[in-house]
Amino acid sequence: MVAMYVPHFNALEDEPEIRRMVREIGSAQLVSVGADGYPLATLLPVLWEGDTVITHMARANEHWTHIADGEPCLLVITGPQSYVSPTWYPSKAEHGRVVPTWNYSVVQLTGRARVHEDTGWLRHAVDDLVARHEAHRPDPWSTLQAPAKYIDGQLRAIVGVEVTVEQVQAKAKLSQNRSPADRHGVVDGLREEPYVGASEVAEQMARQLPDADAFDSKAADAWPVAEA
């Protein structure tokens, strides 16, 4: 099984934290391979419990017809991301050896998929998904609030996908190879950016800013130029 490239600086290994990240993002790109050898991908809402991910897609989406029982697949859950300008590094003025990069967080779940067309399975999966996202509301919506015939028709218009997870990999690339001063500079720079995701990346980095004494300069000097 080919692994995602994850330098040890960027590795996320705390399972509760990884699951929290997936739960908060709530969606994933389901990637599988079609009969012609080309990849197929669909963005879907996901629920991950134990070693199982459940989701569903439109019956009109031909992607599901190319998923055989037990077929390998990949779920890519992408968190906040943003461009990082080298102008934000104080070290630029010191030696100029800086380049742009891209900061992001991502979880990849690799496993085997199975398609479900049974309406009972689908009803349970949809109800679980709705309950997850409605739970915090003062008046949560449920499928019981819609006409039964209407819900039955909606269920016939989708198919379920169940993925048994075999490998979990998570990565947070948040300038861990830079000095504390450079990381502070990136946080300040991102907070001024107008782009979607920049402020979220800044807050992720801010929660992990190290003390100057904790920075491993030798490890940083060994960091490869190609960081992605």
C-alpha cells in the first residue's frame, strides 16, 4: 500500500485529534478507479465510526456503478489551506534563503468500499448524518418532519457507500520547519490575507507556536526544499 508523503515534522498521530478533524470537516473526496483505469472522485458527506466510514451519493452519479464490493478506495479529507509568502519571514532580511510554500491539513483514509442500495440501510445512514449536523440546533430537523412518501422517494434517488478503513494517515503542514520568529511572521501575514482558509490556517499555527528554545535548528537546516 503506497503511503502519503508525511515528513515526521508534519505527522499527526493522535487518533482522537484526527477523528475530531474529520468530524469537523465532515466531507471527503471518495477516490476509486474506473474500469478504464482512470480515477473517479466525488465529494461526499462522511461519518467515521470505528473502522467504518459511511456516506451516500446520487444514484444518477455513475461513479457508484464502478465500485465493486471490496474494491480499494481512498477518502481524502482536506482541512484549511493557504499560500505562504516568503515576505512574511524575518529570516528573509537575514539571508534571503526563503521561498513560497503552501500550508494545509489533510487526512487520508484508505480502505475497501461496498455499495448499498437497501433503503433501510440508507435511511439509517442518512438519519445518522442528519443527527450529527443537527444536534447543536435548538430545534433539530429530522427526516420524520418531512412527508414519509417524500423521504422514501429521496432515498430511492441515492445509493450508500460503506468503506472499511485499513490505513489512516494525517498531516498538518504548518511551517514546523521554520524558526519561531518565521512562524510568528506567517501567522501575522495569514491573518491579513483576504483568501478563504488563510485565517483558519493562522489559528491552527497560533495554537502550536513553539518557544524559541524548543526549535531544532539542525533539523530545520536538513529540511528539503520540496516540502509538499
